[in-house]
Amino acid sequence: MYDVIVVGARCAGSPTAMLLARAGYSVLLLEKARFPQDKLSSHYIHQPGVALLARWGLKERVAATNCPPLTHVSYQTADVRLDGCSLAADGERAAYAPRRWALDPVLADGAVAAGAELREGCTVTGLVREGDRVAGVTYKTAEGGEFTERARLVVGADGMRSAVARFTGAPKVIEQPRMTCTYYSYWEDLPAHFELYERPERWIGVIPTNDARTLVMTYFPQADFQRVRHDAQAHYLDAVKTTVPELYERMAAARQAEQLYGTGEQYNYFRQAWGPGWVLVGDALHHKDSIAARGITDAFIQSQLLADRVGEDLRDPAALDAALRRYARDVDDKFTDFFRSTLNVAELQVPESRLSLLRAISGNQALTDRYFATLSGACSIDDFYNAELLETLANV
């Protein structure tokens, strides 16, 4: 019998397994894929996520995958352009945007090094129960074997279509309609830094990633998904050309190095976080439109929150339930504002109130960096609206 079974070994599952193994618990980590394997992703890790990688001793391993540090952000909308960088989080000023075939094995290796047992090619087929408590899982291997393992706690870190969420019946307690769809590809010989461009009904992101390739992402309204997907390549290039002609010219002199990827599955929800003997982390628990590129960072934060709350209480069912209840409150406190602000951006509109704010801070580097820090999570909204900003707005 294990103390913990973690289902899913990517950005939420591997850190959770690593942290609980480091706390002295016996951990089984089950993953459907076999690493390395790529995955749809915006790749970006905000400064608080990088700070956790550093805390866990994994940042240098991510950087060693030939993934560049990102310390220059440009954001342009209408007549406003901001250039700067988020404030540091725990001393980490740079962001990173690793490909998932590079990042996920680093995280899984970290879990194994901590003492977790990793089994790849395993699909969870059901849960073991003792009364009202989840007490383990059943799973099958790629070779067709069927197995049962028991544990005091089952962690669902298995994404939007979480088997753990499905088998526990965890309901969506908050759900909003899908708002965007996205298509992206990778380019070689494309000079770039972290660049964001916004106009009504379009959003373009440019992110340097591994091996000197640059990710160029385009966002469209969800209502346009069926039309866009019919000729996605043409719509992708036209979105760049009409939104950022200068970027289109750079891309014309570069080379598209991979196929076009895309999705309309931009779900927005919170699920019930826990029940007796089980808990959810990462996309299994909470997903929002990828336009804010917060999925990886949020998964890291949730893993650390869960490990901190569980502490030494995992082997006492009553204490464990109390810890999971506190974790659920932590998630609500940490992520509700990000959820709302992400949906505001995903409307793909540029309200005059936001333009007025951006115009007011555009000549002030300190306020610009502080604004970027609200997007990264390195600065709270309350800290952003400080006396300096209020004075600046009053003088506009």
C-alpha cells in the first residue's frame, strides 16, 4: 500500500509526487504517456512558477534544455506600447517557456529522484473504495496488463478530461463558456523576444522557446472556430498580417519549422477540489483560457499548496480531510481573481478603461514593470494600485 497515488505525471502531477516523496511519503506516479512526448501548450512559466522551480532545485535543469530566459516583454494595443519586465518573484526576474517534451521529463525525473515510483503507459480504469473513501486505483498498461494499487490519498493530476474527476463525480462548481480558439506554430530564424499584440477579436503571442525556435500563437473568438479551422493556416497568417504587419514581415523572412497546431477546447471551470481520500490539482481541478498562459505556473502553485497543507497529516484520515479542505480554500483565494481577469482578456476586446490605464503608465518604467507583475502574479492588484499610480492617473 502506498501513502499516495498520483495520476498524471506532467506539470501538476510530477511536482506533487516529488514534494510528497520529499516529505517522506511513499508515492506511486502513474502516467498514460511515455516521455518524452509533446503536448499542446503555450509553454510560458511566469516568474512565480520559475521561483518554485528554483526552490525545488529544477530551474537550472530546465534552462539546460536550451530554453532561453525571457526578460523583455512588449505589449502593444491600439496606440499604446509597453516595454519592460515583470518584477521578480523570490529573486527570479526571468520567465521561461520550455517545450513540453523538454519540461515534463525534467519534472518527472525530479519526482523519481525524490523517491516516487513512476510507471508510464498506464491508464486508470477505476477507483478502489472503502466505504465513502477512495482507497486506490485500478489501471491497465499499454501491454494489456490490469492492476490494482491502494493508497491513503489519490491525487488527480490528469488534465481537463481527468479520470479521477470522472470516477469521483467531482462536479464543476464554476463554469463559463469557451471564449477563444487558438492556432500556433514554431518558427526558425525569427528574431523575437516575449511579445504580445492585441486588437479587437485578435490576440497574438510571440514566445522564444527551445533550440532557437519561436512560438507564434494567434487567438480568435470561439464563435469563429469552425470557420477558422476550415483553412487554419490562411487564417493564422492573415491574423498576424492584419494585426502586426511588422511581425508578418519578420516571419516572411523566417521559416515555419513545424505544422500548425490548434484547439477550440478553451474550457473555463473550477471543479470540486477534494473528497474523502482524493484531491485534484492542475487542469483536473481548474482550467481557464490559455490566452493568459497561466496553466503551468498555476499547476506548480497548486502542487506546492497541496504539499504544504498535507504536511504530516496524510496518514490520519480526519486530519487529511481537514488539510484538503484548507487546500480547497487556498485554491479559491489564489485563483479566483486570475480566473476573472483571464476571461476579461479572452473577450478579445480592448475597453477604453484599460486603454486609459495603459496610456497613463506607458511613460513610467516602474509602473509598467509593476503592471507586468500583476499579469505574472509577482504583484497583487492591490499593490499595483499604489499611491504612485493613483497620483499618475489623477494627473492624466
